[in-house]
Amino acid sequence: MNGTLNKVMLIGRLGSDVKLTYFEKDNCIGQVPLATDESYTDKATQQRVENTQWHNIVLYNKLAERVAQYAKKGDLLYVEGRLRTRQYQAQDGTTRYVTEVVALDTNFLSPKKGNLQEPSAVATDTQPPVSGGGVPF
């Protein structure tokens, strides 16, 4: 293989509602934690072991607005995107690193309650910004 690949596919539950931040000319960024679970039986103790991994999801513009509108804390969401690691200066002056999943595609997997109109199954944003600084969530 000549090239490289940076692709992530996750199915998990939202840890909170999407936090939207608006800036210049109606652009926005959305941030939300996503939990994925795995469970297995420990062969030594025969106990059921459950592990939860938390992923920082970043969404841009219309994709961020659509997910914020239709998905709430606890909803099951499919996210497809790429990994990005960035650094920032903490308040104490140390350099910190954060790894995020920049979402390029999502799919709502939780059934909607009540008589809310169903969103389209897939929301995409084909042009996320290249890089962003800022404060981690």
C-alpha cells in the first residue's frame, strides 16, 4: 500500500448534549464525548468485566448543528471520521495533548421518542476546517 489511512468508525452513546460554539460567518464547532463499551468474562475469576472508553468527538458547521438538534445525552450514534492530536498550554504552563475524532459522517441509531419528525439518517459535512486551536473540552 503506497498511501496512508486515518479512519475511525465508532458506535457509542453520547456522554452529554453537543456543546456548540459559533464564530465568524455562521461557522460553528460542536464537541461531545462518546462512550464505547466492551465486556468479557475473566477466565481466572469467571467475573464479567466491562470497560468503557471515552472519545472526544469534534463536529463542524451543519453536521454539528444537525447532531446537536437531533441527538441528546445517552443516544446511540454512529460516527465516522479521522483522528487528530493537538497540543495546548494548560493554565499551569505545561503542554498538554488531546486526541480527538473529527467527525465527517454520522448516523442516528436511537429511535426517536414522541411525535418529533425523524431526521435524515445520515448527516455529513464535507469540508471541516484543517486545524483548530482552542481549549479542550
